[in-house]
Amino acid sequence: MTLDRELEVWRQQWQADAAVPQGLPAAIEHQTRNMRVLLAVQIAVTFIFGVGSIAWAFVSFQEDATVLTVAMWTFLTIGWTFSLANRRGTWKPATSTTAAFLDLMIVRCRRRLRTMAFAPAFYVAVLSFNLAWTWIYQDSTRHDASGLWTFLTSGPNLVVWIVTAGLGVLAVGYRRRIQTQVKNLVTVRRQLDEPVRTL
């Protein structure tokens, strides 16, 4: 069942009974589990790439490894700073009421939209660095305009452009879906007496 259909069911249950609608706490807990999984993935990525880049820099004593390590930890720091701030106040509802559960869902949707604004800029920055680092340190083409064009249109990089375009299309669709969910959640939430909580 989609969130929009669930919202209609919850609205009907809430209007018929003052108790928290059946399924609403479970939906919140499902979202919380997904958040924990994403946090675990972020920790794993930090360990694998962060620690791995440091180890490579120490073992190789090469300039390219040092540059990569500094950039890697810069990106990791930016990513962690954003994610920690964006998750603040989204782990559990303030109280065990319908209003608090809906408030939390609204805040989580708005934080997803904030992520969708941050992620493209972060992705472009990481991708730009990776391409520049690869071209300067790993690519054998000439380091001039013609060599850069040859590098950017090579087979592996063409795959990167295709994947990037696909991710862009998916991101636009996902953002629209979240925007619709926010509107529907706010509509249901406003039927309650208390003002909508914002963070």
C-alpha cells in the first residue's frame, strides 16, 4: 500500500477513533529501520574509503595517494556534517499521539527534500574531483584540451555520463513523489487541532 493510500486509511481511522490510527506507528518504525540501515552504510563507506585511502597514502608515499586521501576526508567530513544535521530531531516522535507521528513523518519528508537539494551538488563535486584526479594522475592521454576531450568521451567515462543522467531522472521523480507526500501529510495533519510541528 502506498503512503498516500495509507494516509487516507489513517485519516478515516483517526476521525472514527481518537486513538493513534493502526499502522501509523509501524510505518514510523519502518522508516526508522531504513534510517539505521543508511547510517550503517555511511559508516561502512567511511571506514572502507576513509581508512583505505589513509592506508594507501602511507604505503605508497605517492603524491596521487596523498591528494586522494585529503580530498576523500574533505568529502567525508562534508557528508557527515550534512547528514548529522539533517537527521537531528527525526529519530522518534515527541509523544505517542497521532499529531506527533504525523509531525515526524512530515519532518522526515522535508529532510528528504533537503537531501535532494544537497545530493546533486555533492555528487557533482565528488565526480568532478574524481575525473580531474584520474585524468591528471592515472590517464595516459595528453594533458591539453584535446586530451581532456578524449578522456571525457572514453568508454568508462561514457558509462559515467549515462549513469549520471539516469540518476538525475530518478532524482527528479523521487523529489516529486516526496513533495506530493508532504502535501498529503500536511493536509491530513491540519485536520487535527494542534499546529504542524516544524524543524
